[in-house]
Amino acid sequence: MRSPRLAALELRRFGRGKLPRAALVALLLLPLLYGALYLWSFWDPYGRLDRVPVALVNDDRGATADGKRLTAGDDITEGLRDSDTFEWHEVSAERAHAGVEDGTYYLSLTLPADFSRRIASSAGDSPETGALQVRTNDANNYIVGQISRTVFSEVRTAASTKASRSFLDKIFISFSDIHGRTVEAAQGADKLNGGIGKAEKGSEDLADGLKDARTGSAGLAKGLKKLDKGAGDLESGSRKVADGTRTLADKVNAVDSRISPFLKDNEKSIGDTARLVADSAEVIRGHLSTLVKTAPVAADGARTASGALDKAYADRCEKPEVPDAACGELKKAKDAAADVAVVADDLDTLVADRDGDLKKLRGDLATLQKQARALADRAPHLSEDVADAVSRINALDKGAQKVAAGADRLHTGIGTARGGATDLDKGVGRLSTGADDLNGGLFKLVDGSEKLAGGLHDGAGQIPDYDEKARDARTSVMADPVRLASRDLHKAPNYGTGFAPYFIPLSLWVGAMVAYMLIAPMNRRALAAGAPAWRIALAGWLPVAAIGGLQTAALMAVLHWAVGLEMAHATATVGFLFLVAACFAAIVQWLNARFGAAGRILVLALLMLQLTSAGGTYPVQTSPDFFNALHPFLPMSYVVEALRRLITGGGPGPVWQACAVLLAFTAGALALTALSARRRQVWTLDRLHPELTL
């Protein structure tokens, strides 16, 4: 009997009663329990988050920034209430804490009291970060906590963006202010450049003037040096003069105290003698002819008078302690008398000898007469003349002392002036050097101010000056400068569609597993009849493969029309699932045929290995190395990847690869089943008395 007839006979058994028919219906609908019900249960969980109760605590007290009232907490609260994210319950902090703890609320979001103040601080001197406080309890539901992190990340981003817009708007306004101030600074720099140019010219003139001043101060210092030396000499000389006049005054005063009384007492005698000499000289001059007679007499008289004056002078003036200056007048009288005596003697000698020159004698007599007459005239005033001389000497002494004191002060002052002139010369030298440096610096400053003015003008041109519209546009961009330009090449519209490639093959595997609980993996009639092994294998595989096709049709119909699964390639998906059902049937058949009752356990174990290594939920790379190692060797790995391309779209490469793998697994499993059938045709003690029966 051929394999199709054997398969038909196997299926016909399910039409012989109500229970077999019910079993067949249950067998056909069983994949719906794994596929349709599972996918339906979390088909679009994110679309129903508005049913999840969440506590909202708004403790924000608001703040004032730049004279405006900021209520960030109220704004966020209003936005959350208007959103479809979670079922918000605005409660107190205590109620929220208790609700999260006892499961009334899955989580809580708290806006702290200083939330607005911290946001407003971004424009102040001490910016602070505002914090949204989220409390979760994984004991209530772990997935909700994970979802909340994504949702609240968006809330945080929105709040941060709003705060950033306010802060950046102030920055752009500041740019406009800076632009205006920079323009003013550039204009000021132009004026500064002009002023510095004038200052540079003035510094040049100052440097030239200080050079001249340096020359003058050097000359002044040299002149004062010489003057100081001269003042020193003057001081020394005037001091010596003062000392001399002091000595002279002391001696004159001492002599005056002794001479003045004598002069007062002998003024008449001195005058008379002088007149006598004068008269005698006059007579002699007039009577030279009578000289011979009178010369001896006159000589005697002159000698007598001279002797008297000599005696008086010797008594009064020839003592060591009496200065010559004080006895000047007396000495004149004495000398005059001596001269008269000498003349008289000479005259007498002349007259006696006859050898004299009378003409010369007349001249001498005239001189004698004049001097004697002068002495006679001054004789009455000798004491006054001496007193006057003493007075003058004392005055000279006082003047000399003043001159000496003045010379000392002059020397001291000139010394000070000399030091000052030296310091002045050094100072002027430093000023000259500084003026040169100043001129050089101002020259550089002129160049620098030109560059500054040019730079400020260029900077003013580069600093933006935004109007309100431009500020709004730029603030919007900079507040959220990086946006996720997400582009899904083949987007799954919902959570269920994304997981369908994982649950559909699971359902078909379970369907094949349960089918071989009701249908023998190898046809007993064919075994008993000694049919070829390959025919026995096909006869046991075809009924379950057919049931798998019906299971696939029922499952996909419900998923598409009842649940709402949309497939990019619907026909190819269904056709591919027929191949999947056939492959799974061949694998389950071989495990049951080869291992008997233990094969059912192996089928379940292989299902678990495939589910954990197929990468149906998370990428397989996130699984431990053991599952990564199994991944390329199990058929469900290829089935999941191919179904993703067929349902959501994409290149056909993985689909063709999966088809090749499934055909290889199918052929291999059928060959192994045929080999098992060959072995089953030989009876052994194990077959007669199996160790385990399920």
C-alpha cells in the first residue's frame, strides 16, 4: 500500500466517533493557544499604558526669574494629564509612597518643591539641576519599571528643552547686547587710536625736551659742583677773615682803651708841633737864603720835637700787646716829626756842605709842610679818628662773622643743591629713558589700538544680532540640537507583530508535538506488512504534515482577521509556514520513532533549547555563550529570522536560507525515521518489554 493511502487511513480514524473528531478539532486549534492567545494578550501593551495607574506628586512651589513667575511643576503636571501615557493620579507624597508599596500604583513621579527654582537658577550665578523623582517597585511589575524609564526620559527631555529654550533665549539677547556694546567699543577704540596718536606725538616732544633738559641738568650739576668747591673755598677764606678780624678787633679794643686817653690829653701838643714844623718848613722854603743861619736852629728844634714824639710813641705804642693799626695816627705824627728832623738835618747838612740841591730841597720842604700841616689839622681829632677806626674795625669784625656764617650756609645750601642737581640729572636721565620707552610703547600702542579698533569692528561684524524671530528659530534648534531621525526600514506596527515570528513557530512545534501524541510516528500496519522503511516513514509523517498545514491555516487566519496581524508577504508567509510545519513534524516524528516514550521528553527539551537560542525576544548575542553556540544548529533560529522578513519586510536572503535549512532538516529527519522503521521491523526483547511507556 502506498504512503498517501496509509496516511489517509490514519486520518480516517478521527472520523469514526465524536471523541476522535473532538480530538482532531482540538489538535487543529491547539496552536491558537500558543500563537493567537499569546500574541493577543500583549498585542499592543504600549497603546494601553493609559490604563496603568501611576501616582503624580506636584510639590513644586514655583519661582520668579527676571520678574516672571515660573511654574514648571504645574506645566509638566498639566502636560502629563493631557497625555495618554499612564493613568495619572495626583496625590500627596505620603499617599504615593504607600500606593507604590502596596501595589495601588505601579510607580510614582514627584516634582520636588524646589523644581522651578532649580530650573530658574540656570540664568543665575549658581545654576542647579532640577530633578524629577521616580519611584518604582519591581515587586509590582518589572516591565512597567522599564517602560517608565523610557517615558520619563522623554518627560525629562521635554522639561530640559523648555528650560534650555529660556536660557538660550537670554544668551541670544545677550549676543545682541554684546554686538551693540562691541560696536560702541569699536567706536571708542577709534577715538582711543586718535588720542593715542596725539599722545605718541606728545611723548616724542617730551622725549626731545627731556634730552635737552638732561643736557641742562648735566651742566647744572657740573656748575654746582664747581660752585660748591668755590663756596667751600669761600667758606674757608671767610672763616679765616672772620677769625683775623676777631683777633684784630680784640687787639684794637685793648689798645684803644690805653691810647684814647693819651690822645685826648696831647692833641694840642701834637697839633702845635705839627704847625711848628709846617710853619718852619714854610719859612724855610721862603727864606732859603737864610737857611744857613737858621738851619742849625731848625734842625735842633725838629730833632727835639721828633725826640718828644718818639718818646711818646715808644712809651705808648712800642709794646708787644699793642697793634700797629691802633697807633696809626700817632705813628704818623712821629714819622712826620722824624721826617722833619731828618729834613732839618739834611737841610743843615745841605746848607753847611753847599752840596745840596736847593730845588730838590724846596720840594722836600713842600712835602714836609703839607704833611705837617695835615698833622696839625688832624691833631685835634686824633682821638675821634682812633675811636672811629676802632668802631670800623668792630663793624668789620661783625660783618666778617656774618660773611663767614653766610658762606657756611651758602656752602651747605650749594652742597645740598649739588646733591639735588645730581639727583635731578639722574632723574632727568631716567625720565628721558622713560620718555623714550614711553614713546616706543605709545608707538606700539598706536599700532595695537589700530588693530584693536579693526578687530572690534571685525568682531562686531561677526557677533550675531538676532531679532525675535531669529532668536526663536535658533533657540528651538539649540535647546534640542540633536534629534533622533529614526527611520525604520521595515517597521513593525505594534508589539505583537514584532513577536509573531517567535510565537508562530512555537505554536507549530507544539501542534506537531501533540499530534504525535495521538498519531503513531510509524504506521503499525505498514510495519506489520513489512513495507519499505521509507514508505513507513512517509506514512507516519504525511498525516501530521497535513494537520500542520491545517493548523497553520487556522492560526494565520485568526491572527490576520481576528488579532490584526499584517504581513508584508502574506502568501509567502503562509507557504513558508507549511514548510515549517512539515519540517517540525519530521523532526518530532523521528524523535518519537527512534526514542519511543523518551522521545516525547526530548521533543519538549529540544523545544526549550530552540526557544532560548533562537533570538526571538532579545538578540541572541545578549544570551550566554551556550545559547550562542546552539543558535546556528537549530531550525527555529532560521525560522524566526525568515518570518521577520516575511511579516515586516526585508530582503529574501534569510528566507531562502531558512527554506534550504528546513528542507535539509526534513529530509534528514525522514531518513532517520526510515532507519528507525527499519530497526523496528526486527523484534527485540526491548520492544516486547519496554522500560518506559507513556
